[in-house]
Amino acid sequence: MTLYDQFIDDVQKNHDRHNKFVKLAVQRHLNDLKNDRFFFDTQKADRVIAIVKLMRHTSGSYGGKLFDLQPFQAFIIAMLYGWTDKSTGYRRFRKAYIETARKSGKSELAAALQIYSCFFDGEHASQVFSCANTRDQANFVYAAATSMAKSLARDSQKFAGKSRVMQYRIVETETTGYITRLTADASTQDGASPSFAVIDEYHAAPSDALLKVIETGIGARLQPLIYIVTTSGFHKGACYDFRKVVADVLDGKVENNSLFGIMFTLDEGDDWQNENVWIKANPNLGNSPRIEQMRALYQNAVVEGGSSIVEFKTKNLCLWTDAAKVWISDENWISCQGEVQEEGRCIIGIDLSSRVDVTAITYLWPETKSFRNHYYVPEEKANQGRRADGVDYKEWVAKGYVTATPGNVIDYDYIIRDLLDSCEKYNVELIGYDPYNADLIVPKLEAEGVSCGAVRQGFITLSPATKRLETMVLSREIVHDDNPVDRWMMGNVEIEQDAAGNIKPSKGKSQNKIDGVASLVTALAAWMSTELNREEEMSMQSLRDMFG
């Protein structure tokens, strides 16, 4: 029995180990065996599998060993290279979509197929591309292909004689075919004529521009193949839209005989905490990843909560997610209530609203890991009662948590006055601010000699501070004064996550106001920047002390 027949047999007999889409992919193959338009050529499938098994793994515990092809991988290869269009004699499938969880050997298999496509597929002057959103991502598959080519050259004198591995290209010298990288700068790639293209981690693509360029370029090839391989993601963009098409094809809702798809993920309704279903997203579970690794990742996610759970679900269970429904629980937040100690340096974070909304100011004392928030709203908004955002700002004004400035817009002079008073009262090292609307108060503060620094509101700047806040709350390392406005806003937070796993509070996704959380994260980001500057200065001083 072939490896791919083993996989087919296992899917048919062990229903609990496989998800809906895997079962549909196998059933599609079995149904098509009766289709007069196509022919499943076992010799072609077996040839590719035999060649891939001659290659060597590039890293980890299997590094340097012959390719230990798994049944699910053999099934993918057999489908792509065995199915033939009877009318042309060429391969049936022109595009493939493979979705699996992290550590399932995606890059290794993709690299092996690149080597096959360039050197063994019979395509004259082949152009094989490792494509991704960034050069670093594109290099994952390309670097694996480079290592495999070098190993194959050591194992085979014949292969060594027709291959040349360079920094940016792997060249097939007989017809000048090659393997190289291609990034998402699609406007510069119009001359490409791919015979085989891997699009790695498609979930990270901001649009389908690169895919469209590849699709346009394959027109001159007789049997090209676009091989899309990805984990699930946080951003439901181009990849998620294409995934829906694949799902419709597998479900039989749409007919597309040139598209192959298989998706290893959990079924709807599966309990993600039940380790018995993890194999649905991890077809190589036990080898890579090992079950002990998965259990450790799961335990970390449960203990850390919030974004760690989202990360585990998305990358290790291949579940598409937008954000954690509950980032920091009310229970965890309340547990950090205590006596705020206003000692040592003070960092201030400002989240300026439009003049008709809520502005938040955070006072953070890093040495005591304490903070206090204060809020400003227009008097007219406060007088609306619960009609304004569903909360009673007037009650919070009466209790001193919120300042209502006269009129229907915030009077920023109140904020400037309070900030200057705070600079007299506390040892304020820096005021960090969101650049939005900052020109309304920052120039006046700087004119008074106050040190201010812009904190950009993108993922790169805010993610370290957001993760730091999450960790401090979960470990009870931060102290707040049980401000009810803070508590309300913390309950409103939804986290936005980019393709790289960076996170930040999302005002757009959150159901209601989160200004106090935004100002707290801004204050933390400003503090972390001062710590980094202090470390750099200490390093420079050490050099000066050493060398004079």
C-alpha cells in the first residue's frame, strides 16, 4: 500500500482524527476516479514521491536525514502530480491551497517540490519562485531549498553536475532554469514566467496582488502550479477570501477542476482544549510537533490568557481569529486593585480625543508599578446621563474620576493646567502622547519646559507595551486605584493583531470606549522607551570608561 493510500484508508476508517475538509478532499479524489475527463496516473505520482524521498531534511532533529515523507504529505503530492487531464496529457491542477498548523513541515515539503519542479519536472528553463509578503518570509522556503540542493549535490554526482547554488539563485545549468525568491512588491514582477511558485504564509498578504501577478505570468507554461501554503491568521483578508472559495469547491458548491485544496483545522464545535482533536490541525502530531510540545504550549496559553490563547488557537490549531473576546478578565483586573504609591519617576500618557469625546490621562510610577487615570469630557456630554455611551459620566464627575469642562467641547486649557500642576507635584520624566490632535496641547507644554515624546499608535510601537501590560496584570505586578471608569473601559477592549503576531488595543473593533487603556499603553510605551535609552546610555558610558 502506498503512503497516500495509507492516508486515504486512515481518513475513511478513523473519522475522529480528521476534519470535514480533509474528508471532503479524500472523497473528491475517490469520486473523480469515476470522472471520464481525468485520469489518476499512479506512476507519475509515485515518481515524484520517490524523488522527494531522496532529499534530506534541513533542520531540527531530522536535519540531514532522508526525507521522512508522511502519508498526508504523500497524499498532497499524489493529488497534484498524479491527476492528469485526458484531453491534454498535462497535469490537472494548476493551483493548490494547503492550510496546516505550525510545525507541520510546510516549508520542508514546499522546498522539496521546488527542487523537483526545477530539476526533474521536464520544464525547459523553469522559473521557480519562493514568494511571500516579506523577503524574510520568502527566505524560509528558499533557504530550505538551498540546503536540500546542496545535500542532493553531495549525494549525487549527476545532480551536482547540473546544479549551481548561489546566494540568490539555485540554477539548473542545462536549460538555465532557476529557483529564486519573490516578494510582495508585485509592481516590479511583471516579467516573471513561473512554472512553479510557492506562496508561503499567504495569510500575511495585505492583498491578492502578488497572487494575481503570478497567475498572469503562468500563461506561457504548459502545466504550471501555484502552491499556496499557510497557517491560519488574524487578518481575514485576501487569504481568508480565497479559503472560502476552496471550501466551496470541497463542499461541491462550486466546480473548479484545476484547484486542489486541503485544510487541516478543527471542526466547528470542537473543544479546542481537548487534546484529542488537536491532530485535526496537526496531521504530523507526534513527530512534529511532539505532543509534549503541544501540551506545554497549551498550558502556557491557558495560564497567560488573552492574546496567548488567540495565538495558540490561530497558529497551533489553525483557527482563524480576529481578537480575544475577553482580553483581560474583570477578575484579573480587580485583583490588581491596591494603594497607588506616587513615588519616584512619573511617566504620563495622553490619549487625546476629538473635542466632543473622552480624553484620558495616565500617571504611571514605574518604580512602584502603580498608575492612576483621570478623564475629561465636555459638560454637555456628562449631563446626558446614560444616553452618552451607556454610562453615567455625571456620577463619575461627582466622585472625582472625570473632569467636565464647560460647554459642548472639551476645553484643553483644563488639561494643560492639570498637566503643568502635575509636573510641579510629581517627578515627571516624560509625557508620551498619541500624535493625533497633539498640536492642541503639546506645543504649550513644551513651551513650559516639559519633556514630551510622540508615541506612534502602530503595532510595532504599541505591541511591546500591550504585551507588557497583559503580563503585569496577569502576574499582579501593577497596581491601580479601582477607578470604575478604568474597569468599564478594560471590559470594552478588543485586541487587534497583525500577521506577525503584534497586538494593540483596537478602538475600531472595541464595542465602546477604551481611552483609559489606550493612555495606559501609551504611558507604558513611553516608559519602555526611556528604559531603552537609559540602557544605551549606560552601554556608551561603559565604553567611554573602558577606552577613555
